[in-house]
Amino acid sequence: MSKQNIDTSGFTLAKGTQLKGDDFFEIKVMDNITVAVVCDGVGSAMQGAEAAKRVSHFLVHSLKNRPKSWSMEKSIKHFIENINRVLFLESMEEYEREELVTTLALVVIEGDRLFGANVGDSRIYLSRNGQFAQLSSDHSVDEEGMEGVLESAMGLEEEVEPYYFENNLQAKDQILLCSDGLYTELSQDELAGSLPMGASFLVKKASKKHDDKLPDDTTAVVLEIKELDPRLKLKQTDLIIEEKYKVGDVIDGYKLVKPLIQNNRTWLCVNKGVQYVLKFAPIEALEDESILDFFVKEVWMAKRLKAGFFPKAVVPKKRTHRYYIMSYVDGISLKEFIAKKPLTVDMAIELAQFLLKMSQFLTKLDLVHGDIKPENIIVTKRKEKFVFKMVDFGSITEAYSNVSRAGTPSYLAPERFSQAPITEQTEIYAIGVTLYEALTQKFPFGEIEPFQNPSFDKTPKHPTKFNAKIPDWFESVILRAIETNTDKRYHNYSEMLFEMNNPQKVKPYFDKNLSFIERNEKMVYKVGFIVMFILNIVQILL
């Protein structure tokens, strides 16, 4: 479930006047799943706090990278058993007794499903439509005088049997994970009534009952489902994916005219005399769920991005095949457009403003395009004037979420080759390379092949070396956008857009590696000419 569909909060307080307790919590909201963990390090064990932290980190990391072929139940149980065994064996080897011991409460949200497990007496609750219920099961002795004695905990024995459960989710559901320090102080009615106020409110409410000197470490994590992921409906629909489509086929009233891409999955089509672009899911989506998820995400992105920067996209309600429809843009790619000659300076300025405003629009949705390049920009005409449209919804993704080399190598910022996430700065670099290429028909660091590890040590040639028509201020903007040092590169779109709109305020840009003569080439020539002229006059007079 994406960040836009879930609210999270977490808070912990140590007991008494201690600065740090044995509890630990972690919340990780990712593109496809959300993981939340609460661990209560057993106070009687020397290394309880360390165990709590290690279990939390291990489970979040493992679930993030779980094998795609494993079910969520198998993944959760397998990873819990693994880290439990590690804790127990390390305790036996280093202390000859159980020292790395902690309780565990874990939930995973995937789509509209809630998966959970617990070991020990940390709890998981679900609040829905006025109902409040405990979903976990305490592993503690249920006898008078033995309250609080654990029957099971992480690291207590070599084998562990977590309590596992699943549940369907609904919009507005709230999930509470907490250590025993919370529910021993607040009744179920108090927990349910205070849950909408968040984790901090719950823990501080318990603390106030003891004049802010809690008798036990106390932790709460609250997850609220704002809405179910809209991609679920797109994915769960039973739709046809044909291996091949051919000219003349009619799909739900859309007649296929010609393929637009070699893989025959994107077609020009006609419906009631109007031209559209129809994009089918890859045939591999039938067998590979990750490819299906990728296409569903693309459809979802295309459907929600309603702005003039992009072709309008729709998903027909009564479609029988897995595809989506885009309005047809009559034009050619910028790559084709600049193949014969570079863009004029005026068009390049308009291109820069278009790309920056488009990127700002995506930022409001916590998104980035991820593959800005001339091939993905369509040049078309409107009222005899050239305008731009951005295509390739498949590359659009959440900002900071993608640490792979997704994108086209020649337009990737240097830090992307070191697994850095996609950010405003990496997108600005791609915009800079696109502008450089559009004005010079060249790449600042040369064309980079897939899987190549390029070097960015050499200083790129100034674009005016290839195109003398580029104004000095515009050259400075481009060079700052493609700066390999992120401290010197523009940090956000608005900063670059301001300079594009205010040329008179652009400061000259010079690379520190350039010599004085290279940095001040025009001035050196001018001074040299004046000096030579004066010397010639003096020589004539003498």
C-alpha cells in the first residue's frame, strides 16, 4: 500500500526516569507492502534491547526483499524462525544462557490484506466501525500469581511457533501494535477511544497515570488505512492477454491500425472515426506477477495523471482485454525532431520550462518521471506553434522509492550508478542532459551503454562549443543542471525554473577544473586584442 493511502505513527517511552528502554519499533511504508514491528526486549535478559532492535531490522529488511515466489505466510514464519534461531544460538555461545530475548508483534499490509504474527505478549489490535478487537494471542502464563511470565519469546528457545493470522482490510481501519506497558495501563475502551489520536497520545496518556514515571517501557504503533489501494481493482479484474495482436483486430470497438512499437503491444487504433493509442499488457504478465504488477502500476499512473503535460489516458469500464487507451498525439519524438538540426534557443527554453513544470506537477503527487529523455517527449503542433507532450507512464514512480538503474544510462545522474534513489536532483540532471542534447546533438559525458560503469571525471565541453547561438546565461543553467557534484547542482525544480524565467539573475557558471583562460576566454581575447592594438600604435609612433 503506497504512502498516499496509509497514515502511520509510532512512539515509545522508557520506564521511570530512564533515558532509554528495551522496547523498539519500526515502520516501513514501501511501494507494494507496509511493515510494522514492535519488540519488547525482555528486561530480565542483559541483551533484551539489542534483541529487540535486531529482530525489528531483520524482519523489515527480509520482508522487503522476500522471494517473489513465496507466500506472505511462508515468508513471515520463515524469517521469524530464522532470526529466533540466530538469537538463541548466539546467546548460548556467548553467555551460555538466554540473553538475546524479546517479544514480537508484526504486521504486513499488502493490498487489501493484513498479515500478522506475534511471539510473547506484545499485542496487535484492529479497530473497525466502532468495533475493537485483539488479533494477536498472548504467549504468557494464565495463572494467578504468574501474570507477566512468558511461555514463549524470540530467542528463548531454538524453535519458536509464532501465532499467525490474516484478515481483510477496509478503508478507515486502524491497527494498533503495542508492548504490554501500554495495555496494562489503559483498558480496551481507553485504547479504542484514544486510537484516532495516534501513538504519541496513547503512550503519554498511560504515562500521565504515573506522573510521567511509567512502571514499564511503553510503545505504540498506529496504522490507519485512509483508502484501499486503487490498483487492486485494476489487478484483480479477469482480463484477456493475447500472445499476438494483428492489424484489423477489433478490441471492444477499437480497430487496430498499425503497431507503434516493435513489440506489437502498443497500437494506433480507431474508434468511431477517432484515432487513439492502445497499449496492451506484456504477454509475460500471464506468468510473471511482478510484470503484471508493473503494468497495473503503469495503468494506474496513466489514469490519475490528468494534466496537459501528458496524453489523456482512460481505462474503459467494459474492457475484455488488459489494456488502456491514450489520446493520439500527432507528432514525432524530440529525438527524431533534433536528428536533422538542434532546437532553436527559443524552443529549448520552452522545453526547459515544460519539463520543469511537468516535474513540479508530479512532485505534488510524490512522484518522479524516472526516464526523462528526448525519446519520451513528443513534439506536436497547436495553432501553428510547436508544443511538447511527455509520454511513458511506465517509468513514473514514487520519489525516493527506486534505487535501481531504472531509466536510460546516458541520462542517469552519476549518483544513480551508485544505487542512489530518484530525487528532484537526479531528475534535474536528466533535464540538463536533455537540453544539452537538444541544443548540441551530443551528450555531455558521451553516450553511456547499459551495464557500463561510466566515469564522470572529465569536464563536459561547454554547449556553446557546439552551438554558438546559446546565450551565456542559458549555458550556465545547463551546466549547473548537469553538475556531477550534487552540492553545486540545482537542489529543486523551482530554483532552476526561477533562473529560466529570470535570465538577468543567472550567475555565470564555471567549473573549478577549468583554467583561468578557459573560464574567461572572451575577456582574455578582448584584453589581448587591446594590448596588441596599443603595442602596435606605440611601435608605429616610435
